[in-house]
Amino acid sequence: MSIPRSSEDFVGLVRELCKQSRESEWLELKLNDAESQQIGEYISALANSAALLGRPTAYVVWGITDETHDIAGTQFSPSTTKVGNEELENWLLRNLEPKIDFRFYEVSVDQKAVVLLEISQAFRHPVRFQGQEFIRIGTYKKRLKDFPEKERALWRIFDQTPFEALAAIERISGDEVINLLDYPDYFFLLNQPLPAGRDGILEALANDKLIRRSEDGLWTVTNLGGILLARKLSDFPRLSRKAVRVIQYRGNSRVTTIKEQPGGKGYASGFKGLIAYIMSVLPSNEVIEKALRKTVPMYPELAVRELVANALIHQDFSVTGTGPLIEIFEDRMEMSNPGIPLVKPDRFLDNPPRSRNEALAARMRRMGVCEERGTGVDKVVSQTEKYQLPAPLFEISGEATRAVLFAHRSLTKMDREDRIRACYLHACLRYVNREYVTNTSVRERFGIEPQNIALASRLIREAVEAGAIVLDDPLAAPKMMKYIPRWAANSGSGT
């Protein structure tokens, strides 16, 4: 999206739009006509048409005469307009699906009031208003379903255009690119020397698809470049809501917040600082090693790092208004990201992750922010077993994916669900390492004394009865019994 950052930029953009010879599929000019229903339909039509035309942004401008495109001023004020008792912008957002980014700007041009509505192109799905999809046919607003050839073309575009390739900010100079992006960190994380001079830096960033040159010779920062390297995500309004938030609570509920820290930097440039901050506010335990008392974090840093990286990489960027969230309680730590996972949560460990954001995942792996494909959750489960913590929980919560790490609890304080989940993930981890669950491995997992074979057997039986694990060979002698995850009995079909 084109982001004017000063009143002069707004005025310049309005004048540029007025120079268009006529209205188009991506531009609507009005004087005072600002009926709320029509605005919602225009947002749908212009967002869909912008995607069809490959334009990152579409516009509606009030205060412009239709025929001459003169600046005449408008009586429309979106900030004071209400639909019933609801503010116009909230009402529009509530009736749009998906909730794309749009913004009203009230500016003064030649001492006359002008309203600019800036609309991001549709992404992944056609934009609907009150359940209806619209499109622009020339300068007319029509129902998309009445033009099936346009609808088919739109879906082809959605299939071909990933979020990372869309524009985060466009029509800026090379100097502005340098000021907006933390490029030194990028080359440092890649273990590459800093290119010589500004032009060399811009060329290297363009080669990695973090920026691209616009037709007018200026630059566009892609969503990939912004989300990875923003010095301040607030400089990118479309991405600002994707900043990571870390919230620390008192006790085990969300009633009392101790501290809330919104992330400010891009995911790659800010990742090291984010992890350091999280580890600094985590509860800690005191342990005694070789007669020395030592304070250690409640959770292994490697497990925290992998789960935070997963939350960043696998989120659904089409879910607007929300981003990754890290919540810290006295007895657990929850990491959530927008979007339903593409892999079932109970198969996170054994299945290679399917990411909606392949370019983002690839860059994060290259920079060492996350592990190679398929190893992250393995390490999380391995770390929780090493430190004999309760098994992590992976679940879907509404329209989000959540991973939970639990503070240490003795086996006697784990409930049935905890024990079964631990046995199941233990079986998954053993299976991907070409090993089996045995009485011995369960005793090691839970820290059970070697002589207490019966307790380990009860845990295994409990998991078998719950359908979490199964016998590898039903005909094996009792002392030779080995167990595998339930899905492995079907040759790992993933069902």
C-alpha cells in the first residue's frame, strides 16, 4: 500500500489522483455522496479490482467534481459519521470479510476539505461486504457473481500471489528504503559482508525480493522486506498489527497484567532481542548442581525459541487486526498466532510443516532464526522430556493456533490428560527417531525409579486405552512389548 507520511504527501497524492483522465477500476471520485452501504460495496469492488489489476491500492476521494476533477471540497467527515450508534469505520470493518486494511484520511487541499479512502488489494479471497462480493466493470460497481470470467481470473491471481510479494509501502526513494529497513542486521544474520554503497545494498535487497523497483524509478518495499527487517513496524501501517506482543500476568489467569511489551522491529532483525526479553521475564527455579545453587529459567530457551519462531512463520497474514501473542503465566507460557494450521496439531511433530508463507520461512531459516524444515517441534518435545516438564500442548483456539509450555509438575500432580499427552508425544518423538516406546523409555521420560516398573506399565496402559498409542506387535511377549503412535499403525498415512 502507498503510505503518505505527511500532510504534503496526502495533498500530493490527491492532486495526482485528480490528474487521472477518468475514474477507473481502481479509482472512484465523489463530491458529497457518502452513503454508508455504498462505501462498503465500493471497498469490496475496488479491493477485488485492485487485485485483478495487480495494483496494491485502490482509492475513493470525496471533494472532487465528477466531470472536471476539480477540487471543490466535501461535507463528508468519516470521523464523525455513524451508522446507528456505531462509528462508520467500525461498522464497515464488521461487515467486511475478510477484514482487509482500509483507511480514511481527512486532509485540506487548497483550503478545501477532502477525504481520501485508501483500500488494500484483496488477498487470498475476494472481499465481501454483507456477504456479497463486488467488482468494478469500467467505472461501474457490479456483483462479482454476475461476471464469472472475472471471478475465475481473480482466483487464479490469489493462487499465484503470496502475501510476501505484496507491497508494504511503495513509491519511496532509495534513501527512504535505507532508513526504513535494518539492512545491516540482514547481512550480519546471513553472514555476508555489507555491500559497498547504497546502490549495492539496494541491489542485494532487490535480488532477495525484499524490495523492488517501481515503474517510476522509485522503490517498493514488499511485505517480506517489511516484516523481516522493519526498524519500526509502525512505519508500515499494514504490518503494524503483526508486531509480536508479550504479556506477563500475575498468577495463572488473565485478570491482572504485570507488563505488556509490544514488539517494534521486524521479525528477523528483532528476533534475538525478543527471545532475550522473554527469557528475562520468565519465572525461574533454583536448582543445586555440585553443591552450588543456580537459578535457571522455567522453560528451556531452545523450546521457547522454536515455538516463537513457529508462531511468526506459520501465521495467516490474511487475518487482519491481530498478530503473534506470547502470554506468560506463573504455571505456563502460551504462544498464539492467527490462523488455523495446515497440519493437524496432533501431527505437528512427525509431519514436515506446511507453511502459508514459504518465502518468509525460507529467509528465516537462512538467517538461522528457525530450524530446518521439520525439526522445530521435535526439539521442543525433546527439551521438555530432557527437563521432565509436562508435555507441550498444541491446539486450535477459535481462529488461532496455540502452543503451550507448562511449568514443572511432578508426575503425581499431572492429570490424566497430561499423562496421556506426554505418552503420545513421547511415542511420536521415538517413532521419528526410529525407536519405540518401552517400559524403560517411559520410566526415563517421567523420571520413574527403575524398580517401579508397575507405574510405567500403568501409564502405558492408560495411553493405550485412550487410543493414543498402540502395540507395534500384538503377539509379542509381555517383556518384549513395544508401542508406537496410533497413526503409525496405518503406515503413517496421516489420517
